[in-house]
Amino acid sequence: MKTSAERLAVLGCAGLVAVTVAGCGSVTDAVKGDGGGKSVTMGTTQLTGVLDPAAAYDSGSWLLLRNTFQSLMTFPAASSAPAPDAAQSCDFTSGDASEYHCTLRSGLKFSNGHPMTAQDVVFSIERTKKINDPTGPAALLSSIKSVEAKGDTEVIFHLATPDATLPAKLAGPAGAIVDHQAYPADKVVPNDKLIGSGPYRFESVETMSGGGTGKQLSKVVLAPNDKYGGDAKLRNSKFTVRYFDKPADLKDALDKGDVDLTDNSLEPNTAAQIRSDQQGGKTDLQVVEGDSNDTRSLVFNTKDPVVSNVAVRQAAAALLDRKALARDVFARTVQPLYAMVPAGVTGHTTAFFDRYGDQDVAKAKKILADAKVQTPVKLTLTWARSRAGSAEADTLKKQMETGGLFQVTVQQEQDWDAYRKGWADGKYQVYLIGWFADYPDPDNYIAPLLVDGGAYHHGWDDPRISQKLVPDGLKQADRSAAAGGYAQIQQIVAENVPLIPLYQNKAFFAARSYVTGVESTVDTTGYFRFWEISRTNK
């Protein structure tokens, strides 16, 4: 089973209430849309290899699966509340969010023409859990004790423990519905055998070494799925995704016109420069800026003899200047983050700012003096990957050394797998990690990162959080009603500082001037809707 740690951002930086579907467009309208027969090519550095929903659990694969598979639920644009997709309606039928009932739309089909039924939903969930691929999303379905079909259109989820986030989990590729007549129940299918019911179907999948599962993708071509019965209206006739190893290579392809647009993969300063040139009329490229739910934190190994002292961690929190980091290192392509839950997601607060402000040297000095901590405190800060290179860690070092209270040594771990193993084994004192959320719910920024030491392996746990506040939050089907509990959790974190939230990324999608529709799909849901993109040139 894949752990939450493996959802970490390897590029470094890895209200849920009853709802009923609105009227949906016809299949003809959905497929034809108004794209005018034009194909679109996007470039990305979100490398991936496996696309079977039972084994795919990274941002690169989910980028594709969200456009080729339907789930019971989905996230509409600019909304953090799931809405029906393959379902006509879904709601919790128990007061404590322990039973969930869905009714499917009628007439849905997979791209091979097979009808979609409740049996396919049950098969898909049970298949992912049974395969339990070490790189797959089975962990997201762990609260499901059993799932049953009643006839062809009704599905009932029986949960082992209350889980109000289940609709959000089912809204992503972890809840992707596959054809039980085409997929084996106990093994992953190759990338050239994928069948879904989303707005696109896989036309071709190319890898670096010739195809198959487990190989790095180089190009994927998606064609309209003429069997699609959902709400999306395609504004292009085909969508191609090309993969690049380096942001510089992606930018070069954009300049040459080899790709029409990029996702949020460019270097921060490159995106900022394009934006500046665009505003000055110096380029025919455009940048669409939007929200993102990716976050970055400075993490403490609370089992380490030095940083086990909460005063050391609190003093470090008081010395950081997030605004300067965002301005000077990331050219304002990130925004300061002062709590676990980012802006745009229910439950967002400014707990760290409220407690520490931005770089208050006097406060940091008093914290250490009151705790009788000898200064300078010697720390080692480790990092592996960052969109800003070494500038991020070097700036944090400089900030923490302000006033002579800390003496920080910076070291880089070159190998990502070694880095991940290093923090899991408690090898590092202080380290930098990014987080890509599975879904835009406050719980996904808290439970995976805090309970029992969390995916960051900081070694800190607070029973108030793990034994009461998190379980209580999962009983609240109305997610807005749970916001108070999540705010309390973030205050506890700010007081104890097992980690320091630094910033949340902004999304910068660069495109040629003839590309339209990007602004319609850039939001905190993490869903990039290919069908919204169109071209105005010939």
C-alpha cells in the first residue's frame, strides 16, 4: 500500500452534503463542443509511467485519468465541494457519515460500448483494494468496509469508521470506475489496454522505451470519447500531452511552438519573466495565473536532541519571513502560508502569523532565553529538490541566522529516494518537503501529515488531534461545519511547531497567444480540465 509520504511533491518543490446532478448535455454536444476541429498539445514535467487507476497515484498520472475516467463524484471548477459525475445523486444515509448511498445516471457507457452499472463501481473499488499496489491509491479507500450494488443503479458504501471525506476521495482517480468485463480483478493492465468512460479515450501511449506498464511516458494522445455521457463539452478535437525531463526543455518547446501550452511546470523565474514580458507587450506568450493547492513546509525531526525542544522550533518560526521568500526567491510565484490548510480550502487560517508574525527577532530571542537555550543553536537543514534550486534553503538559513540565534548548515540530498528514506529513518534534523493534496479538503492537509508522526515522519503526535479532533471532523458531512475543529488543530500546530508551513504555490500556465480556456480550469481543486482548452489559430 502506498503511504501518504509518497504523495509528497517530488518536484519539490508529490461542504460534503447530499447533492443531485443538474441537467446534462447530450452526448453529441459533449463530444463536439465548439472546438472547431483543432488539436491541442500540452507539455509537462510531471513524469509518470503507470496509468491503471488501481496503481496510479502521482500528479502526472492523475492529470490524465481525470480526463479519461469518470468517478461517482467530481470537483466542478473553482469548487471544493464534490458534485455528482457518474452518479445522479449521492448522500450520507447515517448521521455519523458511516454509510454512503449513490444512484448512478442512466445510459452511461464505457468507451468500448459496454454499459456502466453499479456492478462496475463495486468491482472498481474492490479491485483497487485487492490489488493494493504499493504505488497505488488503495490507502484512500481504507475507510470502506464493504460496498454493495442494489440493481444496476444503486451503490451503498459501508464504512469501517466515519469518513466525511469519502465523497472527495471518490471524486478523484482513486474512485475511477473501470469496466468489470475488460479489467482483471487482481492485476494491473498495460497502458495500451485502458478503457474508461470520461470525455476522452486513450488513442496512443508512447514511452521512452517502447511501451508497456512501468515505463516512463513520453507522449499520450487523447481523442474524444464518442460514448461519453457526462456534462463536459469538448472545445478541442484531440488533446496531446508531451513529457519533458527539465523545465528548460519544456520552455524551449513552448518557444518553438512544439507545444501549445504548459502546465505549472516552468521554473518560477521563467513564469514570472513571461508574465512581465506579456504585460509589457514583449512576447506572444501568455501566462494564466491561478490558485494551487500545493504546499511546502519546513519540517522538524522532533526526536532529535536539539529540535526536540519546542522553544527551538518556536524561535525558528518567529525568525522566518515568508513574504521575503515569496518575493525574492520565487518571484511572487508562491504566496505565504501561515497554517496547514491553504487559502481556498475550507478551514484555512493564519495561525502561525497570529502567533509569530513575520520575522520577529526580539520574540525569537525571548523564547530561547526563557527556555534557557544556549545560542547560537546549531542546526542542519537538508533539502533535495526545489523549483528555486539552492536559493530556497540558503534564504531560510539566512533568515534563521538573523540576530545570531541560530547557526545553520545547509546540505542537499541528491537522490530523491534516499532523501525520502532519510527523513523516514529520522536521519535529518530539519528538512524541506512539499505536499500535493489528494483532494481539496482540510483533512487531507492535516491527518496525513500530523497523526502518528505523519507522512513527514516528524515524530510528533498530539492526542487532542489524533484521538478527538480528526475523528470528530470526519463525522461532519457538512464540511463547513467542521471548520472550527480544523482551526483548533492549526492553533495547536502553531504552538508546538512540528513543522512550519512556508508557502502555497500559485499555478502559472504558460501558453501561446492563440490558446484560450486555460483560465477556466486553474483552481485549487487540482483538476486540469483538458476539454476547456481551445485554439483560435488555423
